[in-house]
Amino acid sequence: MAEETISSGDHVDRESSVAYFVPLSPFERRLLSDLTVLLDQQQFIPFDPQNAAITAVFNEWHWSSLVKRCLDDFLGEEHLLEDYQGDRSIAYNAFIHFLAHEGEAELSLARTEGFRSANEDFLLNLGDRSIKNVEVKPVEKDLHLWETLSRLYQTYGWYWKHKEPLSNPEGTFDIWKLIRKFTLQWQWPENKDDVNRVLIMNPSFAAFYEVKQHCSTQDGSQIQVSIGEFEQLDIKQRPSAYSIGEYPEGEPKVDEDGNMTNAYLTFLLRSLGHSRLLEDPRAYLHLVPWTDLTCENPKFLRQFGLDLNVPFFESDIVNEWVLWTPPYPGFIWNHHLHTEDEVYEYNIMNDWSFPDHYLKHQVVFAVRNVDETDLVSELREYWDTWNDCALTQKTADGPLLLLETIPGLRFRSRKKYQDNVAALTYFRNLVEAHATDTLDVSSVRNIIGLEPGYTPLFEHSLRVIPEEQLFNISWDEPLGEGENGAVYRAMWRKPAGHLATTRTGDQELHVVLKDVLSRRGTSQDPLKKLLKELDVTYASLGGRAVGCVEFLGIALVHYRLKKAGKGNGAILPSPQDGDRKLFLVFERATQATVLGFLSRQLKDSTFVSCWDQVASAISSIADGINSLHKHGVLHRDLHMNNILVTDRYYPNDPQHPHEYSCMITDFGEGKVLKPGQEKRDPTDHHASYGVLEFRAPEVHGNQGWSTKAEVFSFGVIACKIMECRRRVCTTPPPEWVLSEVEVKHHDLRQSVDMIAHIVLAGLKSTIERCLSYSPDDRPSMREVVDALDDLTIDFTADSEGKRKVKWVCWKWDESLKNGRREQGSNEFSEFASIAEL
């Protein structure tokens, strides 16, 4: 082991140093306390400060290392002056905000609250001294647990150390992962050899990865590195398993200012990402002997109250079900799914496992053939996605089998068919329900009245908002009424949650209630219509729905409620108004429709500022549509009234506390596609969906709605927004813009109409492709988003005077007309001209 050090950075004078304390989280303390007792009982190697000094091991911890680096970045002299005008309070808040949002979905919010609490006087103690005088330290009450961690690191952790250039260049460790790796090697020392035999030497593994012994070439020869009985391996993904290729010849790698282009930077990052070393699976995968498992049939498990349903998965994906008894009780041993630290902490501190993890004290595993899963190809994501899993094999020459817990199956299904945020949110909802003792209270299935056997997409996930939390409902003045139902204003008194991500105190939020009507002229069952819209809405918005309205849940409310008293917003049901009715609950947009918002915002803006806002709005809308397509959803009713704008406030972000955000709404005509499907069956294309002016030409033929048809709809929306700017923003272009466009249009200054049609060249090239007549000639929404992201980045640089963006003259209404007719035909379709806006 290395000798004790403060950190890998600058030397700290201990006499003048200022401490910044990084405490363990409660769940880490509990795990380490339980393990300490067991180690002492088993007379495991005692703590030896000569071999594993606490400070040295502490500095190898992910959080101590990250805190040290970020303190240096945010409060270092250069960034402090440049980004925060020398204000350490603002810089420190930015530091805390950054740590809280490491990753996505505020995964570290609870931990950083602990950092702030443990260092209340930090800035006062620091005074005017340099950040180099700060020493990152463990808190005193954790020191005995760091002795235990040092024992683990001394015996196992340091030679299982894994460095990864992008995500973990220092090779730091997470405590719960280190404990799992330690206990696996300690309890089952033969496990690494078993995993080597059944996985590393398996042809399925070899198809994805190249395996080499870790070698040193200091003297020009290859020397195998061994630590004890452990031989390190270099494992890299095979080039055949991905497609990066060479950087296109002739494509620029730097721009005119000498900076690396976005395209080349993306290529380098992708290349680096695919050349990363894979963490040796022998360190963390557990091979459970088949003889330690007990087979059970599904009927038996259901009789004991287990729910074996997994959303998005067919029931026959599981070969069989088995039970396994861990060697000791507790979360160290039970293969419990870790979704995020705070949720895992709730599990441990409340001694509560996720529903259907256990049958009595045995872990319930689903058994699948490894080759029929994504485990091998996704081994890089083991700790984030597959950490509940184990391996087994019935016979020495039999197929390799994967053991998965039911919570793990549910997490992976949501992550695969929705996204990671949807998966995280589901388990956060479980914690909130358990914390409020409502986990087993009337389920959504019962409230809606579903028949047994029907499993909706939103099973286990949908929030039911109690009627008494809603008030000030605008029954007499609906916000809107249409074929898909009516929408009403309301207020929601949202109670504080248990987790840090929801623990914001009681809030009164502006929301809308939407009822769901069957399509006019049809005999569609209202319940089926509701279920369809719920499925589409949840598939669209149940996860990270970028650029879309936030879906909050459902509410069963007495239709037309009467206020009781004044000023308190209380409500009472009015029996004469009939039974309760089910409503979908969404956030309410604060700025109404996008055209109305831009008409107000652009009126007094400069030419460049107008285009900055237009480009941002169009880019935001593209993000929303791409998010829907990514979730396997066709909207099929995109038009200007279904694109709203709202205020977004970020009080914990000192640099960007507010922004306006465009969001797509109204998913009543939407359709969830099957995995891999890009369009509806031509026999069921429903061309009647959508506003006529926004439909792609092929929707009227036999092709129906598809993702490419919605790219065309997006192109029409972009044209509408550009037309709005042309009418509202009358400020003339600056001289340098006119001079640039005049090179190709010599009579530009004599034509007011041509000047009014000066646009961003990047916007023209992207939107013009969206308006192509043939779907095959249109880009995907992912390609549109990438192009517009590059444009907005360049626009930001342009504000500094670099003028990266280019300008052209473009009659977008002509491109739109051309996109609506067949090539070679002189007849246009019945669509109105864009000029009629």
C-alpha cells in the first residue's frame, strides 16, 4: 500500500489548513457496522495502519476525491474570479449544486445535503485563505468505520482497482460496491475461477470482448502481473461489436478560430468510449451453484402473494423460478437491487426490501439463458443496471443461466423501453408509498376498474392524487375543449415527500385536469379510450420527457365541486352533480401557446436576439418530439396549439435560475409503437388524426403515420415560428449580416421581403430536409436535434463576436409547398399557404 497522504494534489500545511468534512451516508455506516461485527466474529485480519492508512484509503474513495477536485475547480482563484466575480458564497452554492446533480435525476441530492450540514462554517473558517489550504477529511464519528474499510481495501480492494479514462480516471471506489466485491471473494474464494470458466472463456463473451493478461513492457517484454493468486486481465470491447469507423476524409477537425469542431470532438469521445477497459467480471459476478437453488412454479409463488408481472415483457421470457437462501441475513448478502444511494438507504435503514424480492427469507430469482439477455453486451453497466443478478449453471456443459430478481427485471424493462429516469422514478414512488403506508392502499387498477388479466403500461407506477388535495377547479371556465376531452385549471396542494428529491415542503402547484372523451362519431368505450391515453401518456412522459409537459398522475374527482367558505380554497363534493370522474393531471403552462409567447417576446428584441430565441424554441420542440420517438410513441396531432411555453425555475442553480421552456402536450391521438417499429400498420394508419395543415403528404396515402411523417410536421411548425418572427420582429439585420447575405443576393437591399427572409443557414439546411416530399429524404428527429444543438452552441459563441453562424435568404413557404406535392407535378395539395398565418 502507498504511504499515508493528504491527497494527490497540493501539499497542505496542517497547522493552517481548513477542514472540509465528507461524512459517510447512513446506509454506508449501517453496512460497515454490520460487516465489522461479522469480521470480528470470524477473526478476520485486524486493522493495520502500516499497511492501509486511513487517510490513504479515504483519498481513494469516490466522494472524497470528487469533493477535493470540485472545491479546487469552483473555489480556485481562476474560476472564482471569472465565473463568480470573486463571490465565494455563490461559488460554493454552485459547487453543492454540481455535486447534487452528478449523473441525472438529482441522484446525489441527499448526500450533498449531508455535506452542507457537516460544513456549515466552512466559508467562515476559510476566510481569505486559498482553497489550497483546504484538507478534505472524514468526520470523527466515521473513523472506526474507515478502519474497517482499510481492512477491506488492504486485503482485496486495491488489486481489484479499476481505472476508466472517462468515468473513473483515478480508479476510486464506491463503498457499497467495495463491500460487495469483498464479501464475494471472502465468502466464496473459488468464485473468481468459476466465473472465469463459465463466462470469460464462454464463446458468447468472446464474441463481444478481447481478453488479455495485464502486462508490463518496461523492458520490452511482456510480463504477467499476479497479485497473490489473482491474475489481472485487460478486457476490451471488440471493434466488430460497434461501428465507429474512420473520421470522414475532408471533414474539418478545427474551425476557423482553431477550435476543435463539435463533429470531431464527438468522434473522439465515441472512439475513446468504445476503447475503454471493462472492469473484470470476476470481481463482482456471483456464480451460485445450481444445487443451492430450489425450483418453484409460478402458481406456488402467486399463492404466497408474489406479483410476477413485469411491464413491457412477455410472461414467457422467464424459463423458470428458483429460491436462494443467502449465507447471512442483511443487504450485504441478499442481491438486493441498488437503483440509487438514497433509495438503497431507505431499504437498509428501514429493513425493507422491494416488493417481490423475497419469499419469506429466500430471494426469488427468475432464470433466463444468458444468451437471451443483454447482460454480456451491457456488462459495462453492471453496477447501474444489473447489480442484483447472479449466474448459475445446471451442469458443467450446460448453458450459462442468469438469475434476476423481480425488482431488477422491472427496473431493466423500464430502462430499456422507456429510460433510466422512468426506472428510477418507479422505485422512488415505491419508497414514497411505503413511507406513507399507502403501498397496499387501493391500487390504480382498482380505481380505474380494470378486469383481471389486463396489465397496462403504467402498472405499479402511476400516482393517484387524492381528491382533497385539489382545489379552485375552473369547472365553469375550461381552458379548452376538443375531440379528446376538456381541460380545466386547478390547484394541487402537493404534500412533502420523504426523499430529498421530493422533500420540498407542502407546495401549491398550478395544474390542469383533463377528462378523456371518446372520438366523435365512434362507439368507443370511454374506459378503453382512457386506458389508451393513459398508456400513451405514461409511455411518453413516465420518464425523462424532455420538451414535453409533465404528467403528474390521475385523480378521481366529483365533477363540479363547490367551494366551502372563502379564502381557504377548501372544497366539498356536491352530490347532485353525480358520480366522481377520472381526470389526468398535468402541469399547467404559464405562458400559453408558443406563437402567443413569441409574439410578446420578440416584439422589442434585436434581430440577433430574435433569432436566438427562435432557434432555442425550435430546438426545444425538436427535443420534445425526439423524446416521444425515443420512447416509442407517435403523437399524431402536432400543431401550434399543442405546443405550450412555461417558466422553469432552478433556485439551487446560481448560474441559470430561470428559463422559458417549450413543451409538447395533448397525447390523446398518440400511439405506442412496438419495439423496433417506426410506423403504424398501413391498414390502420388513421389519416384523420392531426390537423390537416400539419400532416405529411404520405399520411393521405397508404403509408400512414410514422416517425418520418412527424419530422414533416415538425418542419411545418418551424416554418410557422419563423413566419411569426418575420411578422413580429421588425428590427433590421445588422450590417455584417446584410453584407454576408448580399454576396449571393446582389439586389438584397432593394427587397424588403428578401431581408425579412434572412435566416440562420443551419436552420435552413435542417428544416428544408424535414420538408422533403419523400420520407426517406427526411432526417430522423435524432439527427435534427444534433444539428440544432450544434447551431445553438455556435449561436452562443457568436454572441462573443466570433460570428460562427452563417446567414442566408430562404423563402421557406416555397420549400413547404414543394414538400407537399409529388415530384414533377404542378398541382399542389389542399393545404393552405404558410403566408396565410
